[in-house]
Amino acid sequence: SLTIGIVGLPNVGKSTLFNALTKNDVLAANYPFATIEPNVGVVGVPDPRIGTLAEVFGSQKTIPATVSFVDIAGIVRGASEGAGLGNKFLANIRESDAICQVIRVFTDPDVVHVEGKVNPADDIETINTELVLADMQTLEKAIPRLEKEARKDKERAALLSAALDAQKVLDEGKTLFAAGVDPEPLQELTLLTTKPFLYVFNVDEEELANEELISSLRAMVAPAEAILMDAKIEAELAELPEEEAAELLAGIGQDEPGLHQLARIGFATLGLQTYLTAGPKEARAWTIPIGATAPQAAGVIHTDFQRGFIKAEIVSFDQLVEAGSMPEAKSRGWVRMEGKEYVMQDGDVVEFRFNV
Ligand code: GDP
């Protein structure tokens, strides 16, 4: 499954955030015998639609979609030259499907800042520079080889031209993601900065209400997504019973934990969406890539469902809720029969028909 790598300079709150995430680890809760790497946290993607579906169908339990985070230690200035845990660090990022940068905004005099002062823009620059340098090295190695291959092979010529374009962007110090470069033609080169980025700004509690600061931080990384949270409070929230957590949240003027936002935005950043199934046993969200067809969606439940796919009975979540029940949605003509070509929409409530 797809993963999001958590990176950031030392002492910015990565471990605090990651520990809070693993307190919400749904894999650990639902599949106690699954082997989970110590640096991987699998968290549920909060989705109130699943609870609503469970009410409509009288389902006994609910199962959310999940998103996996990997704690990647070791970025320091010079990582691209192998400083610190440089090489291991780069290899770990290469295996991630998106990059979540944790940026320190909180100003605790007791917590040393590696660069001597809290400066979010500089820290983003430091991290991006290491990633850009690593990609430049990859391209410097690949381009001479691609030049040779391109003389004989048109497809290689296309890759070469994409690589040369990418090199120009990196030379300007920009990440390929920020420059909007299409990752598809470059895939084989496993570059780092084509991956989607998102940012967690670890702020002080009071700063969560500072509109001016919030918009300036968002603007700093736009069009990438930014999530603002106080990692220390998130860690506390993750350990509290639901009611007390709600009180603490209200106390700091928030409607939902930052971790919930992170899970949702992370999931979307990976290019994923969900469809829903429900019955007396469970109401569940299933993960598919945006653009998946109905048979591909069926294959996520079981490969036999994809192989034997006949059709899918689909109603949108909103219409199902408006109708109040499946039979009522049917009698209103809101339940559609969709075939093999149908492209799934987020929130489709589905029952597959298939041959076994
Ligand atoms: P890492 O090196 O990036 O993994 O950082 P840690 O999670 O170990 O945090 C470094 C120190 O900063 C620890 O003492 C944390 O308790 C503290 N810290 C982390 N997040 C916050 C925060 O949001 N506010 C404050 N004041 N301290 C924090």
C-alpha cells in the first residue's frame, strides 16, 4: 500500500507527531497479529459517512480506509552528500509515495533548534535543497547513459528530454513537484522531488488562533497542503477518552484533531479516494486510486470479484441518505447498474455482482 514519509530537521517534533499517530494505529487495533515495522504507523482516515451508513444498514461495526506513515529519521544539512544518515534517509524517501515535512514553528527555549533559530522558511529551504541536490546527482548519472540510448531508441529519447527538462527546474533550486512537473515520464528514474509534498507546521497552542500567521504559513508552501497543529497537544489528545479529548479541543478552539486532518489530507495527497460498502456485519470504506473503474474497485475486495465482475449496483452516499434506506433509494430510481467501463466516484455506495 502507499505510504507517506515523515521528514524534518531534528527537534521539530517528528517523534512526538509519529507517536501520536501510532496511538491511533488501526492496524494494531484491528489486526493484532499483523507485523508492523516500528517506524510505520497505519491510521484510519476519519470519515463520518461510514458511521451514517452503519446506522442506515444496522451494521455491527465500521472499518475506515487507512493511510500509512513512515517515520524517516536523519535529514540534516549535507544529507545528499551522505552526511548523518544521508544514504539511508534518501533510500527511505525513495520508497515513500509522498513526503510530509514537519516544520517547527513553536518557540520553546528549552528545545534547541539545530540551526540556532526558529525559521520555517529557512528550514523548508534546507530540506528542499537536500532533496533537490539528490535528484540532481541522480540525473547527472543518468543523462549520459540516456544520451547514448536515445540515439537508437525513440522511447529513450522521450525520457532523455524529460530528464533534461527536470534538470533545468532543479538547477533553479525548485522541487519538481512545486514546479508542477508530470512524474509519469520520469518514473523509471525514481526521483525524490516529483513526489507530492505536504507540510505539517508544528505550532504553539496560541498560534492555532493566529489567522495572520496561519495564512502566511499556508502561502509559504502553496499549492502544497499545509496542516497546522501543536504536536504536543496531539500526543495528549491521542491518549484521552473521546469526551475529554473533545473538551481539550474545544479549549484550544479546534473542531477536530490535527491528526485527523493529516490523515485525510495525506490520503488525498496520495491520489486516493474511497467507495463504501455496507451490510448487517460492517460498514466499510475501501481505498482506490482516483480514476479506478468498477472492476478495479471490486478487485480491492477480492481478486475474484474483479475477474468475475458482471456489474455494480451503485447509489451515491448523499442520495442514499436522502432516501433513508436502500429499498427507498431503489424505488426512487437512484440506484444505478454500472458496467465495466464505469469510473468510480468518491462516496459511491456499492454492491458488486460477479460470477464465481
Ligand atoms: P524530532 O527530533 O523531530 O523527532 O523531535 P521530538 O518529537 O523528539 O521533539 C523534540 C522536543 O520538542 C521534545 O522535547 C518535544 O517534547 C518538544 N516538542 C515537540 N513538539 C512540540 C510542540 O508542539 N511544542 C513544544 N513546546 N514542544 C514540542
